Amino acid sequence: MKQQDVNADKACMSKKYQVTRQDLPLSCPMPDMALWNAHPKVYLPIEKTGIATCPYCGAYYMLTDF
């Protein structure tokens, strides 16, 4: 297991995430999440509306600097 994975948040544990334009392109799970328990990576289109929901886990993402 990578050291990064040990210290990372578990993927898909929270249902609401606030993200910024620095996080784009947005994917779920996000790069800083531990991936061992995650679903396949999916890119989420958040740029036009400022919100996105993951089709796998239902996580809700809100772009705070929209």
C-alpha cells in the first residue's frame, strides 16, 4: 500500500464535497482519496452548473468558486 493511501481520506465516505477550480477536471474518487475501496474513476462535468453527482456512489460535489 502506498504511503499516500494510508493517510488519505477513504473514497466515497462523505456524501458532500466542496471543490474549487483547482480540482478540475473533477473525478470521483478524487486523487487524494484512498482508492482501495473505491468504485471505478469517473470524470464529472461540473463546469457549467457548479454541481455534479457521482453516478456510482451518489457523492454530491459543489464548485465553491463557480
